[in-house]
Amino acid sequence: MTTPGAPAASRPRLIVGITGATGAAYGLQLLRRARALGAETHLILSPAGVLNAHHELGLTRAQLETEADAAYSPGDVGACVASGSFPTAAMVVAPCSMRTLAAVAHGLSDNLMTRAADVTLKERRRLILMVRETPLNLAHLRNMTAVTEMGGIIFPPLPALYLHPKSIDEMVAETVERVLELSQLPGAAPQAWQGLRPSA
């Protein structure tokens, strides 16, 4: 685990959670792009998130942690991000498992991931859950409704096919850019829809 240094006053802080749902590339790209935009990133990485990142990306916990300014395990409930007195711009769980969604929806602050999400909601900050599951059952839908009613944003990472992406990397990058804009990070620049052109 790494620990944060003294942040520059002008650097926005972003909490990034990575769970065991498929889509570890979203979390990795989010960390890299947020750093490029000058944000101070705080990573919470679940054991299942490590397992999935190794399966999908070939990365270890240590390699993922080097992408963030500070990194924590879910059991580190005394970390700075567990308190509302630690100011952050937003928290994004990318990807977000149905287990994490359910815990957040029901206020179960049983580990650092869900505690940080609960803190984000209670402080009226942006919480974005990039949920990954299909098809959805009624419990999933009700949990998404509950989080939305509390002020969270449910953001399934669906590709913008109308932009004609040429690779998986392009699809991931564009989705992440939209999430960073929702996180209110200065400099995020998703592609804007220009409208359909008249057919010849």
C-alpha cells in the first residue's frame, strides 16, 4: 500500500475503485487519464479486482497501484478516504460489481470501498458507478434506483458506436473521457455529437 503526500491545493482528488466485475481496462484508463489531467488519484482495489485485472490485462496489484498517487486495500478502513473531512472531487467505481452496488445502495460500509462511496454520497459529492452486468434482475434495478435517489450516477460503460471506434482501446478511452467530464475534472474532453449529416 502506498500513502499520499501533501497534495497541491489546486489538484483535484479522484477516488477510483476497481472491483471484480469485467472491465478492468476502464479503471486502468481512468487512472492514467486522470493523472494526465493533473488529478491526484486514490485507488481502492478489491481482491476480486486484482484477480480480474490479472486475467484481462495481465497486471498485478503492484503494477496497478503504481498508476495511482495512493493505493489502499478494502480492509484499510482507517485510510484518509474513509472520512468526509478528506476533500475529493468525485469517486468512480470502474468497473462496479453488483455486490458493490448492493452494498452502496443499502449503506453497508463494510469495507473501504463501500465506506468511501458512502462518504461521497453523504458529503454530496459525485459518485459514479460503472456497473457491469447483463441481463439485469430486479434486485440490480432496484439497487440502481436507490443509488440514483441518493444522488449517485449509474454509468454502465456502453460504447458510443456512433463515433465509429476502430478498437476496444478507443471505446474504453471515449467512455472514460465522459466519466471524467461527469467527475468535473478540468480538461476532460469527450467527443461531442455533431448531428447526422444529410445523405447524398
